[in-house]
Amino acid sequence: LSGEIWYEVNKSLYDLRDKSIVAFSPREVKEIEASLRGKVIRVRKEGEKWKMILPKEVKADRERIEELLQRLAKGRVKRFYDAPGPMEIYGLAPPRLLLRIKKGPTLRFGKAEEEGIYAQVEGRKEVVLLDRSFAELLPKGVNDWRDKYPLAFNPEKVRRITFAYPSGEEFSCVRGPEGWKILPQGMKADGDKISAFLWKLKGVAVKEFLPLQKAGVNKDHPFLDLLIEGEKEKWSLRLLKGKALYLYEEGKEEIYRIASKDEELFLKEPDDFKYKRIIPIKEGEVRELRIAFPHKKEIFLLKEGGRWVKKRPKGEVENWKVTSLLWRLMALEYLKEFRKGEVAGAFSPPQVELTLRPDEGKPEVVLTLGKKRGEGVLARIKRGEKEGYYLVKEDLLKTIEDYFGNGK
């Protein structure tokens, strides 16, 4: 009984106690210093960004640092040890990590166990147990607070990308007044694909920062050289393979270990960036859409005041279906291109024919889907006097049939 009373009294005291860890305003913090195993990490806030000052000047991981500050300010103590006894029990003599928040609290962190991590606020006697998630935010090494996305180029300002392989194969994507081109092939490039590539490249996360000699690779033997050129700056990158996949940035004294899955992102061919869209108008330009299935009435849709109206046959149409179909058409790419003689008889009869009429003064576009071939369906595009023949994905036909296939 006495044990039960002791437990209830203790529980009541804990329930009534202020369980905040420390009181400070995260927004006012401008500098933090972490000491671990004789090494010092110092980060400083400059504007809205964080910069590492020690042991080297590099961009810091803003998200991780600010999350730690928020958790310290708003987090709650799981357990108090008011008569803690020897600090060695908690890994606090000496502490595993000493965290100094400039013009704020100083905290000592000890052992991290399954239940949580032990800590002590400077100036207080008690030891506290905090949620284990704090251990994931605290640095375990000097690079843990570094920004994991070190590539500094702005994708929107890139003017040229050059891929060079050991085989001697080389090509460039170059931005000009009329858009992107692939050289030396002279092909039109798809700006959206290039933009997506650049943003994905910038988003490649570094798993580990290593001195060159520790990576076990020769930076002079890459399996891809990638040169990114902006208006005034250049970034020369090399992709290397050893026990892992590495990215080396020219002029740096270190190398980045990256995920093996990122290899696919880097290895590109001219065809990966080639412009393959076959509908040469934009969704917002289309004012009329006609859909004709064999042996069924033609569906005639007209855009009125920002909404689509079914004029023939009379009836309701769901606006999102028309808009969704048009976006699919604008993004439609060919799998293969053909000459007229290679598709003789493929469109007699057609499976469906779509006529897109844009703003006044612009020629209409007629898309005819014919027979299936291999993994796709044959398509014919007419715009004015121009005509092209392609293989496209079969799922486009299914979308049209699902949305409008009843012919009513």
C-alpha cells in the first residue's frame, strides 16, 4: 500500500510540474555551438539562412537546426531525476555533447537509450530524460549540421549543360533565344525535361562528406563529366564509382558520397532531352474540341466563359474531364516516328479522331488514333498542310474512351 501511495504522490507531483525543457525564443537565436569529442561545430544565422563557421565555412542545414531549436523550446521532459547521483550513469561526466545557444541556455547531453536521451540544463541540479528524437537532431560528427544539398547553381539561370563520357561521346543542351537545343545534333530540346533534370540534380542529397583520399577513387577517371554553365559561373562535376557512388565538384578538397540510385539521374543521352511532343498548341488556346468515334455521333464541345459546354449531342459534360484530356494531349510524346509509307492503312478506319480548334487565326490540329502496334497505338497529326505519323502510348486511347467513349 505504501508503494502505491508513493507512486500516486510522485505521479501527481510530475503531473503538476512544469515540463518545459528550457525557455527561450528560437527566432532570436543567432548562433549555436556544439562541442563533441574535443571538436567544435559553430553555426551562425545570416538573414534567413544558417552558415557553418567552424570547423569550416560552408552552408548549414537550416531545417535540422531550426527543428532542434523548436523542439527544445516547445518539447516536454519525459522524466525528472531530482537526486540523480553519479553523472556517469547518464553519460554526462563528461557529457557526450555540450550545446551552447548564444544568449540562451546551455545544455549537456548524455547517453541515448531506447526510452530517450539524458540531458541537463546548465545551472540546474536535476537530470532529465527527453524524447529519443532529439538524438537524431543533435550532431554526431562535424558534418552532421552541414547542408546535404551543396550544389550551388540556380536551375533557372543555367544556360548550358554538357555531358561527356569516357567513350568520347559528348553532347550539350544549350539555351538560346528560341529555347533549348541539343548539340551537335541540332535537335530541339524539351525545356521542361531539362528543368526537371536540373532540379533533381540540385536535390541530390549527400550521404557523407569525405576527404578525397578516403573515398578510394581516382577523380581523374570519372565515368561521367558534367559541366553546368550559368550566365557567369560554371560547375564542373564528376561521377565516380568505387565501393560506393561519388560526386566530385571541381576545386573542392572533398568528395560527396551519394545514393547508388542517383546514378540513373546522371546518365543521360540526347534522346532523353529531345522534344517529342506532337500536339503543337497549349491547353488554354483550345476553344473547340470534336471527338469522333466510328459509327457514333460526333461529340462537339465548346468553351464558354472558362467552362466547357457540350453542344452536340446536347447534354452535360464534366469540366475536369475535358481539361484533364487536354493536358494529356499537350504532354503527349511519341515513342517512335514513321514515314507515311510505313503506316499505310493504319487509319482506315480510325479508332478515334480528335479535332482541336484554337484561337482565331491559328490552324486546327487533328489527331487520329489508328491501329495498335507493339506496345502502343499509331497516331497521325495534321496541322494545316503539315502531317506526321507516330507511335504513342496506348493509355491515351483508354483515357478518351473512359471519358467520352459512349458516343452520346
